[in-house]
Amino acid sequence: MTRAIAAATSIAKELNLPVDDATVLHNSNKLALRLVPADVFARIAPRGEALAEFEIELAQQLAAAGAPVAALDPRVQQPRGHTRDGFAITLWTYYEPVAPAVAPRDFAQALEQLHAGMRTVSVPGQRYTDRVAEALEIVTTPARSPELADDDRTFLSNRLNSLQAAIDTRAPAEQLLHGEPHPGNVLSTAQGPLFIDFETCCRGPIEFDLAHTPEAVCEHYPNLDKDLLDDCRGLVLAMVAAWRWDLADEFPHGHTFGTELLQVLREGTPWPTLSQITTRLGL
């Protein structure tokens, strides 16, 4: 964290943004900082520059389409991803939160608007199945998930494959998606709900996006296929379970979360939401 903060601070200063201190807003596999007094929202990931550039390009196109997305910092004349000390850094507008969370109806309406905007942009994007393949790689490679028991490894691999097959059998309509529009990736601002973090953008059925949201949000989103949503929700739970057992995962209480997800997946349908599991564990 110390290295990441130093990297973001030095980039901001080079761009003539005044920075005396940094406040950690979120810390898991990515770090989110508020740099003051410049009031910059810095996002830092231990990845290459290509993902940062993709996220910036997509955010700019979505903003031009009127989609509810957080803006890049307007004081940076040529927005781009920055790399320093092994980190990819992007600089965004900081929004003072106006409420602890976005109301479900507002969340659903904003996500519907985001999906509409995503149908108008032109960016290359992986399919959601590529993300499933990444999760399977973790599960089927013991060196990447050494603390995952063998029976859990077999079970989780089978669950990932069967749930993806169930979705593909339905042959749903697909479009560009956010990829992970959970409550942590939507800001409550004076301008309304704004989405952040587009590194996980992929193509798939809109129910795949809704599977990351609380049930109350789904109730306000129109024309959902409830059976497809249930399959997507199970698949998302299985994917998140795989990520929590990744040796490189830095999610707080990751193995506690991963163990709970394995139990939930064994219990079967109806699948709970990620928010319900987080609340149950007090995380």
C-alpha cells in the first residue's frame, strides 16, 4: 500500500495536481485513494497499462453517450493510464457521497441507462465466458490455489462448467456489460448514481450484470429473465469463490468468504446474492 500511494502521489504531482495527503477509500485487489487537497480519486491496480487505457477509452465513450459514469479528472488534459513501480494508475473526479448507499430503484434505473449507453459504444471486449475460463484456471491449477482442498477443487470446477453450460443453452441476447456492477462500484453523488471500475467489462446477457446486485435492485430492473438471472447468480457465486482462493488474491477475509461460498454452492438453489452473503458474514 505504501508503494502504491507513493506512485499515485508522484504521478499527480507531475501533472501539477497539489497533493499533501492520501486517504484510503477502498483496499482489496485494487486500491482507491482520495488525494487531497487536489480532490483526485486515484485508482491503482497491480496490472499493466493496457487495462487502464481500455477503461479510460470506454469511460470517455460512455460519458459522451450520456451514460451515468464517473468522470476522469478534467484538469488532466490528456487522460491516460499511468504506470509506476509496477502499478497501473488512473485519475478520476472525486465525488463527495450524498448518501451511504444508492436506493434500489435509483440503482436499477442507472444500470439500465448504463446498459443503454453500452449498446452505443464501440470497444473490443471479452465475452463473459472468458472470465469464467480465468476462474477455472485458478481452480484447476493447484499452484495458483494451493489452499483449496482437492474435493472442493473438483466440485467448484464442475459447478463453474455446469452453470456456464446452463446459461449458454438458453442462448440469451448479449451486449456489452459492466462486468461487476456491485454496490461498491456505484457512487452516490449529487449528480445521481455513477458507475466506476470498467476493467471487468465483458459481453454477455444483462442478467449476468444483475447477478452482482442486491435482489431489491433486480426487482426494479425491467424485463429480466428470472430463470436466466438465477443461473447467472450461481455462476457469479462460483466465479467469486474461485477468486477468493487465488494465491494472489488480496480481498480482506478472502478465505472466510471463499469457504462460505463453497457451502452456499453445495446447498444449491435458490442462490443468495453476494450482498446477502457479505451481510451474513459481517464483512
